[in-house]
Amino acid sequence: MIREIVIYGDPVLRSKGKRIEQIDNSIRQLAADMLETMHNANGVGLAAQQIGEAQQIMVIDVSDVDNRPSQMWIDGKEVDPNDHTPFVLINPELELGSEREVGTEGCLSFPEISAEISRSAKVRVKAQDLDGNPVDFEVAGLLARAAQHENDHLNGILFIDRMSSASKASFAGRLKRMTARA
């Protein structure tokens, strides 16, 4: 089911997600709804907060993005990320690499706003899948950026918090209008 995407100004976007203790049918349905909502909005990632649920679950699918490549390693061996997407990551924990890179980011909760954001170039992701199995892999490129962006959402951090002050100032009017509509 396609859910409504929460827009900036809604307090749930600033909420830290609750850890998921049991993966049951309601969590599986939430994941399916998140994937359908993300694909419908042409997004590459979605956190539960973005559909009004403050829980530790995110979905990512970069398989249709050709112009921003991703890399993935499992047990140190490089694999094709498209063989593993879409990702449903429950209770994720990220270990950020020290090398940084700047790239353009947008957010489904901030329509028509994008900015250059500095993120770790490589990230190790540890989480659970929908069967409760542990997953552990490393990613770079768009996948690393998406994982960090969505993990921020799970902790109540928004991409505007990572913008330069000049970028944030340039969007002040739009952000104020979004807050007024929420």
C-alpha cells in the first residue's frame, strides 16, 4: 500500500526510531508499504519516520540508478549490489569510513530541495533482514550515501542538518513554508 510521505515540519521526522524487537507480519507489511511508497515516489531510500512510523527500519533500492554507481562487499569480496537489492534493513548500525566525499542529495520529505552534502565514502552496515537474520556488508557510492541518509532519519537527523549554513540559508523561505503546512 502506498503511504503518504511525511513532509518537513512534522515532528515524527525528528523522532528517534524505536528498536524493532520482533519481526512479525506487521513489520513485513510496513517494509512492503515502504518499498511501494519509495518506488512510487521515484526515491532510492525511505526511512519509517518518512511515513509516520518512528521505528528502526529503512529500505533502499539503487538498482534503477545508472548515473551514480554503487559498490558492495560481503566478507571482503566485491559483489554486484543489484543482486542484493532492494534492501530492507532493520535496526541498522553503521560504521563510517574516514574518507569523505561531497555529493548531491535530495529527500522525499523535502520536495524540490537538494544540496551538496559531505558523507563517508565507504560504510559498513550491520542490520537484520526481514527474516531476522544478521546482515553485514560494506558499501560505497550512492548506496553508502543512501544508507547514511536513511540512518540519519532513523535517529531524527535530517539532511538539512548536514547542509552548509549558506545552503540552508538559501532554502530558509521554502523550509518555513513547509513547516507552516505541516
